[in-house]
Amino acid sequence: MGTAAAPLIIKRKSKLGNNRIPERDGRKVRHMLLPPARWTRDHIRMISGATIARTPRIFSNIAPVEPSIAIWDAWPVQDETGHPVDVGGGRQLWMALAAPRFEDPDDRHAHARIHLLLLESDGWRHLGPAMPDGFSPGSREWSGSAVAGPDGRTVFCYFTATGRRGERTISFEQRIFSATATLGTSGGVPRLEAWRALEEILVRDPAHYMSTTEGHGEVGKIKAFRDPAYFRDPSDGQEYLFFAGSRARSVSNYNGVVGVARREAAASPGWRLLPPILCADGLNNELERPHVVAHQGLYYLFWSTQRHVFDPAGPSGPTGLYAMVSDSIFGEWRPVNGSGLVFANPADAPAQAYSWFVLPDLSVTSFVDDWLTEEARSFGGTFAPFVHLKLAGATADVAR
């Protein structure tokens, strides 16, 4: 029997410069699992105060969506291309984490539920909790994403169930679930009804992802298996979930990663968990709310992080939006602007806003966090003004 010929590998130059993407018989090799990209101290050392892009200062118009509640991490109900769904008259249906307002704003994390909000021409309208009481399997709900199916009425919600329903002591266990609802209306107001098909879709692989029960309950030290964000690859229609995780078997307390899962018919229950795609081991504890946006033939992986979750041994980056860019999901990811920093808060309000989420039109939402400069905490707990990005290859800036 003769020896089989080796597969043909053709290399082409990337849009980003000198990285190469393998092809076989003229086609891209899909789903090649490579070691995760690294975000390192050397990248952070490239950040210079003179070159940091910063968002505009928020001085006024800090109005709550609803006086009795605070809202923070937010995302729209999107179509499969990532664009917000029009629910009639140019209105958009959004989700956000919400809780009663507390004297200590950090207490909100132990009471968080996903709420619905309607974005209209004259601003935001609060519609109440998204899921019915007793439906979610956690003691509270943390961030996720929502996608409307081709029929425009079926909405698939991916979210973090934190803790366990009925637990007596609040825990920080995090599990990733999906659920399905039907988009309806009541009195002209959109609603999500007939919630069903609740299922844990990603089960942690201990070879790659650290248990969330091993971390601390202190803000900034909690370990991650949360924040699922849906993405459909426009090049082949393949579906992914990106999420925040923590690296297994790390010797550092600062071991944040971005995890990924791919929808596969043969996988159970329909999603295959893959190794991390980005690793900040030894640098940063939380790469929060990671999500991918396709723009001009490139893929941008965005995440948010805060100065206080960098390893105090340094160096530390500012609280801001960060990103890497690649020619493909499993290509060579490179930090934008050399460091990964897209933009930071203003120098005189370094914690002004947080939890940025980038839409396909490069508009960016976030929430107002500690927006004043006094020593006392000044938690906004409402939507921050949208900002807009400029992206060109591996460079990013705030559009002026």
C-alpha cells in the first residue's frame, strides 16, 4: 500500500500583516484549535498616558431609568448578525442587570436580575424583570446575550445563573444556561412570554477552566464562568458563545481567560466547550463580558476590565475597553493599538463608566459607575451616553 500524500497547505498573507492563515485546497482551515492568545505585562507596558484614547467626561444628565432601581450590564435583543432587533417604530428591546438601589452599590450583585428595557426615540422605558419569578435556576442572574431567531418572534436568551435558587448563604457559583421565550406585545409594549427550554448548555471542563467555587466573594477576586455572548461568523454561519473564565491550575490569583464554545449538532446539549481563546494569566483576574464584532473582514474580540483587577505587582492598565483583532476566530489574535487598550475613562473620572458592549455599527453602550471625583462613592446605576469607535486594522480610537 502506498503512502498517502500530505495535505496541501497554502499560506496567504493576513490583512493584519505577517501572520499567516493556513488553507487546504484553496479553502480556509476552519476551527483549528491553537494555543490561546496571550495578553501580557509587555502589552500593558506599551500604554502611555500621552496616547490613551479617552471617552468624554459625563457632567450631567445622570437620570435613572427607574428611580427605585439601579441598572448596569446591558445588551440588546439582537438578530443573528448582531444588530439590535426593531420591535416596531424603530424601537429596540434591551436587557440589563438590575437591582434595588443600596447604600453600598456593590450589594447589588447579590440581588441582580435581568430586566427588560425599551429604547425609544425619547429615551429608555423600564419594563420589569425579563423572566418570571422562580424560572431562573440561580439565586440571581448575571450577564448574557439574547438573539431573535429568523421568525422574529422566538428569542434565545443566554445568561449566567449565579448561586442556586433557595440557597441560604449567597454563593458565587456560576453556570451558563439558555432559555427560549416568545416576543409578543401587550398594549403596544413588547414582552417576552412563554419562557421555556431552560437548559445548562456549558459544563465547565476542569482541564481548562477553574471552578467558580474556589474564588473569593470579594468584588474583583471572584472567579469567572459567566457572561455568554452570542456570535455568528459571517464567513460560514458557524455559531459561537464567548464568555469570561478563569484559567485552571494557575499559580497566579490573576488568571482571567476568554472562553469559547461552538454550536455542534453532535455535541450535548448542542454546544461544544473549547479551550480558552485568550489568556491573561499572571496579569488580570477578570476579562469581563467578552464579545466579538466582525468589521471590514476582521474580527474584534472586546472585553472590559478594571484597574483594580490587575496583579498589584504591576503593570496595571486603566479601567477601560480592551480588544484583540484577528483574520478569523481561530487565527492569530493581536492586541489592538499594541497594548489591547481601545479607550479608557477620563483621567479625572477613572471609574466614570464600565461594562462596554460594542454593536456592529461601532456604537458602544455602558453604564454610569463612579462618575464624580469626591472620595465618597457616586454610583450612577444608569445608562451612560453612547460613544462610537473608529477601527482600522489593528488600530482603534474614539470617534470624535
